[in-house]
Amino acid sequence: MSGYGSNNKYSFSGGPASAAQSISYEIPLTLCVLSISHVIRWNMNLSPFL
């Protein structure tokens, strides 16, 4: 919304840059959380056989 009020020609590039930054942060974070939960679940399923 701040891009509409200012007369700066670069004001509209802040929105997509912010979205790209949050996406590039959240995708690896999600993959890490899913892989850790997968390893924990795999180890819990394997424990009766040990």
C-alpha cells in the first residue's frame, strides 16, 4: 500500500522482493521440519524390532 502513496519508481519492487524473501525462507524451513518429523516417525516405528 505504501507504493501508491510515494512517487518513487522503485516503490513497487519492495512487495515482490519481500514475498520472494519470505518464500525462500519458508520452503527450506518446511523441508527441514518435514524431514526431521519423518526421521523421528521412522525411528519410532523401528523401535519394536530393536
